[in-house]
Amino acid sequence: MKKLFSFMLIAVFALTACSSPKSLVKVKDGVLQPIETEVPVRPAGQKHVLGLTTPKMDVVRVGFIGLGMRGPGAVDRFTHIPGVEIKALCDLHPERVEKTQKILERNNFPRATGYSGSEDAWKAMCERDDIDLIYIVTDWKRHAPMAIYAMEHGKHVAVEVPGAMTLDEIWNIINTAERTQKHCMMLENCVYDFFELTTLNMLQKGVFGEVLYAEGAYIHQLEDFWGAYEADWRLKYNREFRGDVYATHGMGPACQALDIHRGDKMNYLVAMDSKPISIPAFIERTTGEKVTDFQNGQLTMTMIRTEKGRTIQIQHDVATPRPYSRLYNVAGTKGYASKYPVQNYAVQGEQLDATVTPNHEDLNAHSFVSREVRESLMKKYKHPIHVELEEQAKKVGGHGGMDFIMDYRLVYCLQNGLPLDMDVYDLAEWSCLAELTRISLENNSAPVAIPDFTRGYWNTTKGYRHAFAK
């Protein structure tokens, strides 16, 4: 009777979902099947770029595209990294290029070649033969075509988040990286935050036992910032697209904690969202336009299951007046880390007095470790990257220093011929939620398969690790 009831529930779900003309839901042998998207066959003669290394560079020559909100700060940070030459600056607006030239002058760098005034000015920069790395800091829709064009012209690429917004873009980026054997790293700064890196070091040293689940998010009301995006591009994107369009800040630390495509892989996701209220009301309040077709949910929540039976939960909320949070919770069989609203750890055996008989009604008995224990843990397990860079990073800045660490590590790995901290498959996995969550939502929160972007090599590398020169 129980099996019959379960079958009936699945059948009802499938029939309901299939009422939509967009539905891709299938039931096989009474079991709801994840919706699958096409995984293109790796072209003949093309090989993966897991652990990709390229010849050492004494000097990394860089060109920047996009000098609006984030670009000038990136240029400034690069002036503090040894062995860097800033060869070119590009933006649609010439006054932004000139303003950024003053950053170079202030930091005793020579003026760079400027490109501006045309939608295609960036292409001329990519075609130069005296640039090694193209650093892309534009709106989301331009990321993929710029990254692909740069790699096709022999450049390594660093591209802001998300690296791509559609599966077609993702597969094109992967195929270009594999064909050209060039690095394509997404600029996910949150994996370098101090609590995240310390916690990752603890996980890798077994402090938390077997890691079973992780949570991440982008919770940030953007009412005060919508107008800062040129031509209102970010608000327009949220208006037109349903799903988690900005998942990478939560996905990056969670996926590194779970060794995704380095011993485990994500198998499928399920997404749900709340109806949009706050942003349509904001648009009406500020422009007078009554919006009835707003696509992005007030809150989008995604659940992911991995090949090894572990889970990831991701949230996206840029609408409600919640305090800023990326969640970042990680749990294992022996410990737990939580960053928001207060950074802390719970470690088995640390917070309980074995001589005291447990009282099941005392809900404070199972609590975070004391401040002294937390500080001791964070000092003991401070990540080697922070040991080297923390003091300088805090001086240079960029989201408290994590932006500088991200840029420094990118240059360091290129100079030493090491694999980058994030590869093109990370870009794919952390960005793919934009389209896959939309598919789930449009099919009544049906499960959607997450492609193996490595195309069969997800278990080749055993565990996530940063590379260091010997």
C-alpha cells in the first residue's frame, strides 16, 4: 500500500508538471527522473584541463576590460603584486580609462595603452601579442564571449562572477579552454575570505570528520545599489530571468569543502522560489511603472545532492531587508562551522564536560566552543595562504583583503607554472545554477541533472588542494 501511495504521488507530480508546455519531466519505473540537458561530446583530439600547468612567467602582462564598479580596484590591487606589468586598459567610456590611468601613475606604474569608444574595442586588446592575461570585469552577458575570444587569441583569462549565464556559454568556454589549453579562472573572491580558508584547512586536516553538507548564499538587499549598474543591467537581468542568477559566492566555498570534481560530483538539484514582491514594488515606487512580469523570485532556494550522498543548500535573495549573509555553514561527523551572523565552531568533545551527566532539557549543552577555543583553533589552523598574505592583504584591501589574495594567488600560480586555485570546471559548476534552477522552477521544482563538466574525469584528482612552489 505504501509503495502504491508513493507511486500515486509521483504520478500526480509528473502529470501536474507535464501540464506545462515547457515540461521535461519523465517518470521511469515509477521513479521521477531528473531532467537532463545535453552534454556535448568532447571534440576529437581535445583533452581536459584538470591540473593544467603552463610555462612559468617571470612577468605577467595584464590587460583589463571594464573599469566601472570593480575594475579600477582590481587595477590598483595589481600594482601591489610583484612581477606584474599592466599593458592595457579598456572601457566603453574614455573618461574611465583616463581615471584608471591616474591609479597607475599614483602607484609609479607607466601609463597603459587605452582602448575605448567602441563596443568592440576590447577585441583589439585581446589580439595583442604582448599580453598574457585578460582580466574581465564587465556585466554578466559579456563575460563568456570575451573570455572565449581572449583564449582563442592565446591569452589566459580571469573573469568576474558569474563566469557564464547559460549552459551553451559554459560548454563553449570549456571547449575553448580545453582546445587552447589556456587557463580560464572565475574571480570568486569569497573562497579566500579568512574564515572560509581557515575552515577549509580544518576540513582538510580531518578536524570535522567526514564532511556531509554545506550551505551557502547570496543574501544582500540591493535597493541602494541598483542604480549603480550601468544602463540598469543587473536589475533588468533579475526582471527577465527566473532562478539563482548569482550563486557563485555561496557555491565556491561549499564546493571546495566537498571536493567537487576532485573526488565527488554534483548529481542533481531541486529549486523553489517565493513570489517576487519587493523589487517590483521598488520599481513602481521609484519609476511609477507597475511591474506584472518580474521573473526572479523574492527568495530562490536550491538543494543539491552529490554522488557520495552529500548535500549543498544555496540561497539567493537580493530583495528582502535581511542582514547581509553568505551563510557558509559546513557540517561533518565531528564538527560544524558557521560564519553568519557570528563566526564560530562546534567541535565534538570540545564543548562538553565528560564528568557531567547530560541533561536533555538543557538546550545550551550543545553549543559553540568558547571564544578562547575558537581563537585557538583559528590560530592553529590558519591557512598557509593567510600566514603569508594576511597582513599585506588587509593593507591593500578589497573586501577586507580577500580580493587581493585572489589576485595575488592568480599571479603567483602563473609565475610558478602551477595549477590555478580555480579551474574552468569550477567556473562551470558554480555558474550553472543560473540555467539549471530556472529549468527546475519552470517544471514545478522537478529535479534537474547537473552535468559532469569534466566529462568523465571528476574522480581523477583526489581532494581539493592549493598548489605551492617548492
